[in-house]
Amino acid sequence: MRIGELAERAGTTTRTLRYYESRGLLPARRAVNGYRTYDESDLRLIRQIRTLQDFGFDLEETRPFVECLRAGHPAGDSCPASLAVYRRKLGELDRLIEQLRGVRAEVGAQLARAELEASAELPGGPEPRCELGG
């Protein structure tokens, strides 16, 4: 298949495919007429890259998965390098989750304080002025 068909089937753009090619993630095979040619294995590579990027992996982190597929493994995540990337990403996600838990706790504490202050206001007193309303 040609680059336009691959892009359409993979749900991406030809520009993206050319970029993957320039980064060495997609093979650069040319037909006699000079057009780029691709096959189903290339489609599988692109789908693997896009799935990993949807999960938050950067493009370089997809390289071990692509190389694993190219090596003939039916799934790009069964090679040692792919497993190492998974482990690193899980560690990164765990750190982010902990950070978000801390932020959530702080926001919850601020809300509780603000609600307590709001309930302590005297009935019939002046309305507080909100500077954000405009």
C-alpha cells in the first residue's frame, strides 16, 4: 500500500508517517517508481506506536516495542526492552498519582476551610465580594 492508504487505515496523517520514517520507526521502502510502499506489518507498527502514545508514552519510548515487532514477536511488548519501558512508565504513573493525591488533599482542605468560613458569616451581613466574577 502507499503512504496515503497507510495513513488512512492507521488513522493518522502522511506527515506523521514521514516523521516516523525520519526517526527510524517506520521502514523507508520504495517501489521502482519511487513511491513509498508499506504492508500489513507496517500498519501493525503504526497501531502499536499510536496505542502507546494514547497511553502517554513519548515517541522514543515506543522504539523498543517497534523493534520487538520487527524482530518477529507477535506482540511488541514481549521483549525485555519493552518490559523495561513498561516498568519505567508504571513508576512514572505511580509518582504522578501520588502527586495528584497530594493536590487533591490540599484542595479538599481549602474547600473545608472555605465552607467553614462561609457558614460562620452572620446572616444578613454584606455579601462577600468575589474578584473573579468580573
